[in-house]
Amino acid sequence: MPEVMLLLHLNGWTAPFSLLLLLLWASYVPARSQAKDVVPQEHFNRLQASKASLVYFQRDTSPPAGIFLEQLENSIEALRDYGISVLKVNCHSGKASSYCREGGSLGKAHLFRGQVLLRELPTDALFSVDAIVANVLFALLFNEVKYVATLVDLQKVEDALKGQSDLVFAYVQAVGTAEHRALMEAAFVYTSVKFALTTEVTLLRSIRREPDVPSSKLFYCHCKVAEDAAQPCRRTLMDQPLATLNIHKFLKLMEEPLVVEATEDPEKVSTTHLRLGLPLIFILTHKETFGEDKRIAEFVAWKLLGKAGVLLLSRSSVGLDIHPRFNVALKTPEEGVPVKYLVLKDMDEIIALVESGKQSEAIQGYEEGEEHEEEEEEDGEKYEQEIQDDQVVESVVRDRKHELPLEHIQTLTEESFAPALAETNATVVLFYASWEAVSLVVMQSYVEVAALLQGTPEVALARVNCWDWPQICTQQNVTQFPTIKMYAKGGRRLVYSGMWGTQEILRFIELSRMSCPVRLTTPEEVEEYFRVKISPYHRVLGLFDPSMGEAREAFVEAGKVLDGYVTTGIYYEEDAAILSHNYKVPLPALLLAKPEAQTRRVIKLSKYSVQDIVEVIRHALLETFPEITVGNLPEYFQLEKPLLVLFSDGALSKRDEGEMQHLAREERRPDFVACWLNLKNTPVGRGILTAYFGSFRSPLPLLLWISLHSGGQVFVFPSDQPISEVNVLAWIEKLKSGQEVPSTVLSDEEWKPRLPAYDFLSMMKPPLPEFTIYSRGSVSTYQEEANEVPGEKTAGVVREEPVEDSRMAELEKKPPTGGDLRGTAPRLAAKERQAKRHAEL
């Protein structure tokens, strides 16, 4: 501890040696010291060149001078902590100093470093110990602590520090106050940051709305991370009063990493925040969404900077059995209180949980609500089958406790979407909404498809939650939920439009993997193409002469349109005429091979446009006498022809099936569609019959003529006549001529939804976190709102308080690749700096 130096000369004679030793010993006693009369002129040379001394040349003994001397003596111990000596010179004793003879030294104290005068301090400004310490340190640190009077001055200081150092900026009501002293003491101790000071209330109000008489404020300006000259320094306000311990605590927190990656049990984690009495927020993250989760964690950390610590906790790395619905964990500084796992809807709830200071009440309220919710679920299970009239929603409610194994389906975000598509030859993406019932049901089929395709490296299955990532879904032209798209290398994109069953989706994926149309160059390749073992699906071959360029190009484009639904091949070599002769078809022609049939059906082409070829192939793929199901009804309904439907309670008899097959022959297909419906396979058929005839009691099988597209008339074949080709054709002629009376007439109202559809994508706000911390706005939205400060102007003019997150801005410029950034040990505390510290700290 530096000593207080006292130099003594009494009335021209030197004190005894023993007295000098006594005085020298007393100067080292760590008790309260007093400044004595000195004659400094001949003793200044003995002072160390780097030593600072506060010297008062006493010329009068007036009451004001006495008050100052009392405060000067009281400040000796405080200044000693910073290596500053306090000397008092009696100008009326001994050889007078040159400062005693100068009239300008009256009412001033002088601050020296060695023999060099640094500053003259008016004694009326040194009215207390706080004022003396604050002004002396302010004078010594004039290069480290800048005084700024305007916002432009502050911005110049910030601009000079960008990319190099952070800035601590404070407003104090007056120089010499306790708050001023606390700031100067912090500036003396913390050498790794720069300090700035103002007493101008207009400057404070230009960066922050304040009452008429604002109190002292301290801001931490994050300029080191603002490497771009045009990027403003973000400012964090210290909420506590401007006191030494509060400043030390605040700056200690500012030194901590913004977000820490936790790799151990939260119960074992201990950080500076906990030791300083602040809570920890753990954001639970998945590997697939780590990049975006980190971005959100940083945004929350900026909002809670100085109030709580924010950590990223990987669900897989800690080895804990954490329920999937939990997305946030809270650890409070109180000993013995376990970590609480919560379900929060958005980032605002996290921030409110900390800023309200009522974590315990929030946790208790959540637990009570959870218990109440479980009770409601248990009671609701008894009645859900009775009150639920939507079968899709009913199935979701019924299976809500069943967790789907999603480990084989990659979760995509804005950052990982494009890289994921580039990693594999083909990527299937399910676009869904996490709250929508059909999406959740389709997810079950999607999971089953993923299990069947496991071990197939050429195809990757992924999903995008449009509720979290509406921008992706908008960019990919997703207009309804759910939607499945296939992305293949080379820019090929296919949209699935079939049924949502597992086998239907699997078939689409397997067909989409094949190049369509396949180029065949030899007759042997043609025969191999038609073999069933190559593909269990329909195969269409286009035969063309090399000169038929227009028809060939139209077939190629038609194959692309039908990609994912049928396999197409093309042959246009010089020997195409030989194949034409072998298959007995004129060129150009199409050959259709069905997996269940050994024969090859010839499709003649009369028109060579893409649309015509597509329609011809689709029509040829239809069965001659199909069994109507929920899945294939749209294919036959869109033909806009009357349906001749035979309703049966089980399989058809051979006689009935044979007669219906005759009715379905090719020459009659332009007039109507002959089909049948098995009520055991398609129970909804009973509902159809009930809708047609009320309480349905007619014997089965029952033959109906349904004109859905022409008047909505429904005719019933007479039950007293056997079903035969002759009888049915005669009956059809009668009903066409108006001799038969319809059993019922369907309403001519359009089949539209009872309520208008919502454009959910336009209602969403991008982008939201995938770990299901939903937000009313994205991170960028919050930044835009925060940046809207009145008075903010462009570069070169006065700016308001910058609130742009420099780290997030850097991420905007260099978005994360979506890779796993974990694996490095978290740095839970910043390294201690070697600096002089105040005894109180």
C-alpha cells in the first residue's frame, strides 16, 4: 500500500533523529493519516517521477479553507489506494515555494506527477471526499476518460473504438458527486475498456427517454464487435444505481460470453451469473436447428444482458431424458432449487420471465396449469369420441400422446434448407404446419415412409414447419398444408398431388428417383425396360422415327409432367421401324405395360402437343372396370362422365363381375364409367347410400346411375331385373330418353368450404425459431422495431441510441451453414485480468 509522504521543517531547525524515525514509522502505519506543514521546494526532487501527489499550498486560515483541509485529510486514505500522496504546504513557514508567491494559486490545489504539474483544481470544487477523489482521478485519467458534450462527440468516440475496444459511457448529474467518483474508480481499475463521461442532460435524452430530472445512468457500448464503420455500437443500460459495487458487477457481466454452449447437466452448471445472484436461461436445441437456435439465443441474451445468463443446451449431448415439449429450462441462484423445464410460446415470455423478477411465481403457475391441463385431458378422453365430428382431428386428439420417431427426418431452417438440398441426389421435403390436423396425420405416413427408405443414401427426407419458417414456404410456392416436394439435382422439382397414404407417397418417391423419360438405344434395352423386375409400376414407351422431332420433344416434356406417377422411356433410333413392325404399331406410338398384366397395350397418337399426350397417357392408365375407393375417385370424377356404380357388400360374384366387364368395354367408355364399390373396403359408401335414400334398406348388390355433372340425378336399376349387359343397356337408354324417374336429385350448389380459407402464410411473420419458441416477430423484426427511435438520422448527422445487434448483423452477412457447431468446451467465465483494484472491490 503506497504511503502518505510527510516532509517536516520546524522554524528553521531540524527535528531530532529519533523524532524523524518516529514520524517515518507512523507514515507506514495503516491507520488514519494527516497532512502536515511541509516545505516542498527542496524535497520535490525526492518524489518518484511516476508518483502522483495532490499538494495544497496553504496561505490563509479562513473557515472555507478549514473546511477544505478537513475534507482533504479525510481523503488521504481513499487516495492512497490509488498510489496518490497528499501534501499540505504552509506558505508562512520556512523558505516559501514559488507556488506560495503566485497569487494564482490561492484557492487551488495542485496535482503533480513527480515534479510536473498536471492540473490546478479549485478548492471550491473539492467540497467532499467524493469530489476530491473523483476530480483527482478524472485529472489523472484525462486520456482514458473523455468528456463528451453532444451526441456527435459521443459518436466520434464510438467510431474511433470500433473493432478495437468497448466503451463505458456515463451520465452524472454533476462532477464531484458520489456517482462521479464511482465511475472514476472503475475507470482506474478496468483498463481493457475506455470510458466517457457527460453531465449534459440533453445528451442523455437524445439517446434515451428520461424524466425531467433524470438520475445518473451508465451504458456499456459494444464497439469492439462493430467492425463495420457504418455499423453502430449497441448500448446496454445498467439498471442499478451508479455505485462502485454495481459497476463492478455490471462490467463483470459484460465480460462474459454472450451465449454459452452447455455440455453437462444444468444442475451442475455454475457461471458468473449464478455467483452474482442472477438466473440462467437454458434454450433446448436440436442438431438440425442449432444455427437458428443460436441466433435466437443471442437475441434473447442481448435483451437480458446484465440480467440473466443464456446458454444453449443440446438435448442429445447431456444425456438427459428431457420431454420433447419442453423448450426452455430455468436455473435460479437459490441453493436447493431444482432446474425447472418450461414450455414457453415466444421470446417475449422468456424475457418477461426474467425482467418481471417473479420466476418462482411463474414456475408455480406453470406447474399448476400443467396439472390442470392433464386433468382436462383425462376427462376429455371419455367424451372426445362423442363430440368430435372431424375424423382427422379426432385421430390427432386420440394419438396426441404418441410420440413419432422423427430421427430419420431432417428438420430444415432458412440456413440449412439450401445446403441440405445440395447434399443428396434427391431430397423429399414435407411442408406442414405444426398446429394443423391434416399435417400431423400426414406426418405419421411420412415417418413410415422414412422407415421404409432407411438405408437408401440416394434419397433424404426432410421437413419444414411453415409456422416457424413462412419465408421458406412462400419462396417455395407452398400455398397449402401439407405439401410434399421432391428436389433432385439439376434443378428438377416435383410436387406430389396424390393420396396421403404411406404406399402412395413411397411410390411417388421411388418413381421420382428415376429419370423420365429413360433414353433407350437398343431393342435389348427395350425388352429389359418392359420386364416387371425393373419397375413394379406402369411403364410407357414412346416409339419415334428419328425424323419425328416435334412429336418426340412433346413426349419428352410429357414425361417430365408425369414424373413421379409413371415411368416413361423413349426410343428413336434408326431401327425404330423394326420395333414398330414387331409390336404391330404405326409410328409414332406409345406402348403401355401394367405390372399386373403380361400384355402391352398400344396407345395411338393423333395429336402431338404435350397436353394431348399427357391426357392420353393418364386416360390409358385408368382401369377398365375399377373398384372405386376414396383414393382413386378423383381420377374418375374429373372425367366428368356419368358413373355406373355397382355397390356390393363384399367381392362381386363372377356373374355380376363378368356382366359389368362387358359394360365397361372400350367402345362404351366415352359414354359413362362402369365401376363398383365394395362397402367392406370403403365404408363411406354406406354414408353415400344413406345420403341418397335416407334410411337405406335396399338389398345388395345395387346398381346406380349417377350424373354428377349433368343435373345431379341418381337412378336405381330395378331390383326385379337381373344385372346383365342387355338389361342394363336398355335401362340406360330409357333413363336417357326420360322414361325413368330419378330416385333422388343432388343439390346443384357448388361444393365449396362453408367458410373462406385463410391465407396462413400471409398472416405469419418470418422467421421464427424451430425449437418452438414462437414469436410474434422474427429476430430481424425485433431489431427493426428497436431501431425505430425518434430522432435517428443518417450517417454524418446525429444518431439516436443504436440498438442493432452487431453479432446478429454479422450472422446476417455470413449465415451459419447448419452444421453441428458443438463439441468445444464452453467457456463459462472470462479470464481474470491483471489490473489494480480498489480495496472495496
